[in-house]
Amino acid sequence: MRPNIVSEAGLSTRAGQWWEGIPFFTSAVVIVCGTIYLVCLLTGYDSFYEICFLPSAVISQFQVYRIYISILFHGSLLHVLFNMMALVPLGSELERIMGSIRSLYTIILLATTNAIFHLVIASLAAHNPFRPFQYLMNECAIGFSGIIFSMIVIETSLSGVQSRSVFGLFNVPAKLYPWILLVLFQLLMSNVSLLGHLCGILSGFAYTYGLFNFLIPGTSFYSSIEASSWLSSCTRRPKFILCTGGNPSGHIPTYSGQNTNSSGLFSGNIWRNLSTWMPQRGASSQPTQDSRFPGSGRTLGSGQLPVNSDSNLEARLLDNSSPDHPAPAIGTREQLSDRRQPAVDNAVAASRGPAAHQVSIASDAEIQQLVSMGFEKTQVEVALAAADGDLNVAVEILMSQQV
């Protein structure tokens, strides 16, 4: 029983972490579509002809509400599950780039343009003099899949990849990926709106090529909405993503959007530009100098002090001359070796004396030497106590405190 409890806790924890990673607007769409489907299922509502996108009703009776209501309704459990599973990765990725409010505006824009493409194509096909397809005007379409096809086109263009995997079975060129999905869904599933998916693809390409840029407001528009008091309860949520700091032109141009006045962050390949904002693993061969601390220095844990610094410290430390005769700034190794022996002899002689005499006399001399090197007396006393009277160790401790 114990392993089952652990596995159940792990599954619930992972599900909670997965849900917390979905941004605000994307998770809101999932909740709304799922709730609407459950309400329709529990109440037995199936009169989708009243709320679906019906070209003849939109044109003749000007029922524009069908454009936006129809995308929230789904006809079956498989329909809503498949659409929401496709929406979560696509919507989350785009919302993190654009922000929650801008993502909402983009969805509304795509829903509107999808409907316009749908109405135009259905009208042309139904009234062409050669072979009219009148059934397209009476085709009832519901579901979020048209928006998802637009997102697929936008995300494929932004990613800059050369190929895409179709359900993990085989790879296809990235430019053909939406069209292959369109054909596969039409062949593998029943009651699929070919025209609705086709219009989603066309709307996505129109967006990526910048044809809708004149319809997209700037960042100040989204910022004013985010700053409104009626939206404060949403903007304070951790999953809400502000559009501040995003693309100031209000849209995401791709390879075809270089002619637009977009910021440098979003021109060309967005992923290559975004990677320049991320820390790289490769370390530079030469550390950069901090303007706050000019001059040469060393990094903590770098191994050893510079050679000139060691020579200078040892020359000043082991010099037994009087204070009236200061030690030279830089000494050679021959001079250091000559001066090191008297210091060692003095240390051995001092160690043979009484312990109290050693502390009172030797410590004062060592403290005076280190103080003359520019260290504070309190720090010198602490360093000598920590080094057990070893001058070299004490100097290392003091130098580490100075870095």
C-alpha cells in the first residue's frame, strides 16, 4: 500500500506543477471551454445550430456573435480534449512572448479574420457560375481548432525550424506542416470542417506576413488595460504575464516582417534573438574588468596570488630591517632566500622560550610588521590568532579579506 500512496502523491504534485506552469489566459481558455462542455453534457444541450458559425446566418441576419461564441463550444469529449491538449503548449508559448492581454487580443483578431476568410470563400464557392457549393453557406462549425491552426502557423514561423514531426511518426518540412495536418485530420476524423481549418491556416499566414499589423495597437494600449482597476485582481496573479518589455510594435513579425518597424528583439528569428538574452555556459577566456574596481586582481579560489604580489609581500614580511630602513617594494628570489633564514632562526629561538614571552614579544613584532604593510591592527591580531602565529598563513587570510 505504501508505494501506491507515494505514486498517487507524486502524480497529483506533477499535475499541480503542470497546471501552475500554464499562463493565465491559456488556462482561462481551457477552463471556459471545459466548463461549457460539462454544462452542455450535464444539461443535455445539443442545439449547436443556434450558436455555431453559420455563414448564411452571419450574412443574412448579421449574427456576429456566432464568430466568437462558436469557438468556445465543442461537440464531443474527444473534440474538446484534443483541442485543449493542442492549445496548452501553443498558447502557453505564445502568451509568454506576447503577454496575457496581447494574447487575448490576438485570439480575438484571429477569430475575426478566420470568420472573414470563411465568409469570403464560402460566398465565392456558393455563388460561382461553374459549380456552386451551396452547402458551404449552411455548414455549421464549432470548436477552437480554427484558432489552433492559426497558432500552429505562427509558432512554426517563429521557431525557425526546418522540419517538424507529425505525431512522432515522421518528419515533414516546416512550411508544409500545417497543410499536412489539414489533410490528415480531414482523412482520419469525421465531421471535420475543412473550410474552418483552411481559413485558420490562411489567417495564420496573413498574421506572420504582417498583413494585420495595421490592426494591432502598440504597447501603450495593452499597458493601459493592465493598469485599469477592474483588471487588478487578474494582474496580481502570478500566472498573469504583462506585455511590458515585450515587442513595442504590438505584433510578432517573422522572416517576412523585416520591412515593418519592429524592435530588434523580434526581427528575424525570434528564438535566436531571445537566446542572446540568456546566460551562456561557455566561459570567456579572459575575465572582464569591473569598472568599479580598476586594476589587476584575482578571483576567489583561483589558486594563487600573482607572482609580483607574493614577492612584494614576502620581501616586506621577512625583512628584518628597522622601521627607519623600510624594505624594498619588490625583492628578487636571491634576496628572499637570504632573508628567510634569519627569520626562521628567530622563529625557532622564540619557540624554545616560555609561551607567555613568545606571545608578548613575537606577536608584537609580527603585528607591527603587518600593520606597517597597511593592514588594520584588529584584523592582524585576528589573522595571527587564526594562523597560529604563521606569518604566511596570516598574510593569506588578510589578503583574502581585502579581495
